[in-house]
Amino acid sequence: MNYESELKVAVEAVRKACGLCVRVQSSLVSEETVKKKDDSPVTVADFGAQAVICRELMKSFPDIPIVAEEDSSELKSEGGKALTARILEFAAEVFPGIDEEGLVAAIDAGDYGGGAGGTFWTLDPIDGTKGFLRGEQYAVALALIENGRVVLGVLGCPNLPLDLKQPDGGKGCILTAVKGGGASMRPLDHNTPKRIAVSDIEDTKLAPFCESVESAHSSHGDSARVAGLLGVKAPPIRIDSQCKYAVIARGDASIYLRLPTKKDYVEKIWDHAAGSIIVEEAGGIVTDAYGKTLDFSLGRTLSGNKGIVATNGLIHEKVISAVSEVLGSGTK
Ligand code: AMP
Ligand code: MG
């Protein structure tokens, strides 16, 4: 299968959701709105983006269920009225006339449990909410999973420079991949995809690595120890969200380390499905921190895995050995 129609719809849906996020970010970000928890811009954009994408997917593929991060319980709670009104304002720019019922139905379409059989979408409407709040990197991440394997991924990165070496050049891109069909990138406002590929670095000393900005999401101490073992010279590139997978897929960095900070944290499928297929189709390898294949067949979480390591493929084994040395044999 070439997933042509799924890819077309997914790209358009992600593009519309990115537009909504950009509008929310530019119109609402101020000290006051950021601090107010109930209708902070990130909450408005999170729900708005999920509603837009689920509605588009339901329209084109009514029989494919969706595993998405958010649900409407917060909108229905006391005090949810103001938030709902705010989300509707932005959603109506994409779907004129959308009402509360339509909004809630679209958001709650994302309540599927996932699993080993059949086909479903998985969506993170805003991955990297902390980055969104700081005005830095975040991603809209959508993937299609078939019989437990990711077959298509779309990553919208509204703030990511097209070229990391030219941070003041153009920014905003969509990365895509289809199983067996390679990975591509296009600017957010164009439809001319260009092939992307991972770096060809074989010497780990020359391999730049990236990790979360938030040390609560990935252990900076452990990654510094891994980098030390590998002789990596450059300081870590810290980026929020699945934009880390994007920079590996484009060859800007060669190693992505996500090393556990908590014993009981379980990664979510929507945080890795789109990014992982994009890196793999760009020629890289993605496993967990112990070298295990990511298992997307276990429901809404990656309960069979711990941490993430993504590389250009050429240095994967060396990186996994260094990570094992730092983490020990799987106790974290
Ligand atoms: P990042 O921007 O890469 O730091 O990751 C953002 C994602 O981290 C969010 O979507 C959360 O689902 C996820 N997250 C939250 N807590 C943790 C944790 N303790 N360890 C790893 N990931 C986490
Ligand atoms: Mg996320």
C-alpha cells in the first residue's frame, strides 16, 4: 500500500492544526494568560489542534479510530465554559459554524485504546507544551499504526528552522514518512516535499547529540556520561518535543537520547510514533534505551520499553553499549 490518500489528509490536517497553534501563540501569549491555568494558550491550542485533526480524520476516514492525548473532561468541568468559548473561537476559523457539541465530539473521537490488531491513528496535538509556552519548539504529531506497526508519520514543527545552522532563516516545516517510501520535509506553507536523510557520521566523537530541554523528561546527567564514553565533543542540542526526531532525520544531529528519570514512567505512543518512522525512513534506527524495538501494539503506552535512543543507524550499537554501561542492566 502506498497510503497516498492517508498521507494527503494527514498533512493537510496537521497543517491546519499548526496554523491554529501559531495563531493562538501569537494572540494569547502574555504573562497573564500563561499563568492562568484554566484557559492558558497551551490548553486552548492543545484542545483546538486535537479537534481540528480529529474532525478532518473523521470526515475522510470515519472507520479508523484515533488514539489521542486529550479528552473533553476539562471542558465539561466547572469553569470549563470560558475555555470552551476560547477554543471555539479558534476552531471556527478552521471550521466555520462549529458548535460546542461538534467540538466535544471531535476531541473525544481520540479516546480509542489502541492495541495489536487493526488500523488506528495516534495523535499528540501539541507535543512539547513547555516549549510552546516558552515560544520555542513544539510539534503536532500524527501517525497511522497498522497491526501494531507505524506505517505513516507526519510531524508539524511550526518553529523549527528549515536549516538548523541558519536559525534566522525560514522556519516552520512538515516532515513526513511512509513505510518503505523514505522521509521528506516541506516548508509549512508549501507542498513541495524534499527527501531527507540522516547524517553519515561513523565516528561518535563527531556526532552531535540532542535531548529534552526538560531534565525531568530525560536525565541530563546520564546523557552527559554517555556522551563522555562516546567521546562526543559538542555540547548537547536541547530541543523540546519530537522536533528531536526531526533533527536526527535531517542529519543536524546524529544521536537522540531520552534516558529515564523515573522508574515508573511509561512513554506514550503519540510521543514517538510519528517521529520514529520519520527517523527510520530517513535511514536511522530507533530503539528503547536498552536496544529493544519500540512496541506500539500494547495500547496507549509503550509499556514494553524504557527510554528512547535514536541514531543515524551507523553508530547505534556503540551508543546502546554506552547507554547500557551508564544505566546498568535495566533496573531503571
Ligand atoms: P520533551 O519535549 O521531549 O521533553 O517531551 C515532552 C513529552 O514528555 C510530553 O509529551 C510528555 O508526555 C512526556 N513526559 C512527561 N513526563 C515525562 C517523564 N518523566 N519522562 C519522560 N517523558 C515525560
Ligand atoms: Mg507529548
